[in-house]
Amino acid sequence: AQSVTQLGSHVSVSEGALVLLRCNYSSSVPPYLFWYVQYPNQGLQLLLKYTSAATLVKGINGFEAEFKKSETSFHLTKPSAHMSDAAEYFCAVTTDGGGGYNKLIFGAGTRLAVHP
Amino acid sequence: GAGVSQSPSNKVTEKGKDVELRCDPISGHTALYWYRQSLGQGLEFLIYFQGNSAPDKSGLPSDRFSAERTGGSVSTLTIQRTQQEDSAVYLCASSYRTGGFTEAFFGQGTRLTVV
């Protein structure tokens, strides 16, 4: 079975500062990893995904994440925070199970606040 | 349609009543997921469909919860004898499998309030 742990339910940064949102996963087989963002009163939107093609993945809005197998991590970063980045961020994991079955498991989420 | 559609968008029901929540996935998507998002909580996995079959029902909170999918398309999540703790946003997502996992597209959710 797979699982996801997001460290820090709330993160607050200043505008222009580095954003770092942490995600650690557990999986007995090679994982697929995702970061989703949820803006207030909206649905979830994919930021980026890791599917083994490259360990450093670039997504929308200047976000990127690096897959580190040795650390079982997939942390999300952005060099310079904008006010518009304030949202809730979810890390998710799935695997390509036998017979093509899988399920998508999410972490508890990290709420990012950006202050002037 | 262009995206995942959920209905109703909001539902207020009295404790003890049954409710049905509907999800129309993106055409051609074979995988369909239901999640529950309670206030201040993450996304709780409920159930997953591959086609019409549900390989994993482990997330359903109790036997009051059931879900079905017909024709490999529309899915209905039914909650019987609703309780106040069932109040949450219920999210549906779909994805298209082509031999490897692709991203899940989410609907806007159904906000359920049990009074």
C-alpha cells in the first residue's frame, strides 16, 4: 500500500521568499507522484507530476519538484512567492499496480499563506 | 462535456435522509475516484472504479455509503440515513489510462450539509 505525508499543515512566507512544501511518500513499488493546488472555493488543479522520465519536474506557475528516491521525498519549491500562490497544496501518490489497477492517495494538505 | 461534472453543487439535507451525489466523468476516462474533503481535512479516499468495477472499496466509511458506476461512465455515490458527520465536500475525479497513469481531473465537488 502507498501513503503520503506532508510535513506542516500551514506554511507562511513573505512575498518574494522561497516556497518549500514537503512531501514524503511510502510505496513498495516505483511510484507516480503529483502535486495539486486548490485555490479557495475551487476544485483541484494539477501543478506537476513525476512519472520517472526525469527526477526534476517543472510545473505551472514557476513551481518545481525533485524526486529523491533515497529520501522517499518529492518536495515542492518555488524560488519567489507571489501573493497569488496562497492556496492549499496536496501531494499525491499512485502506483501502476498489477492488471492496471491503482488508486490515487493524497496527503493531508499544506495551506500556504503569502504575506506582503 | 469538457470536464468532470458533479451534481448537485450544494445539497442540504435533514439528518436521517438518503442522498445521491452524481459524477459525470470526462468522456473516455476509464478510471473514476470519489473523495471526501471535510473542513480543515485533506482528501479522504472513498472508492475507485476501473470501468464499472470497483477494485477498492476500502475507503467507504460505513455500510451507509455505497457507489455504483454504469456504462463505464456516470457514477452515483449514495449515503443512506445521513448523519451530521457526513457533512463535507464530496469530490469526484477521472483519469484516462493508456498503459500508464495519467493525471486525475477533478470536478468542483458537491457540498453536503446535514442539518
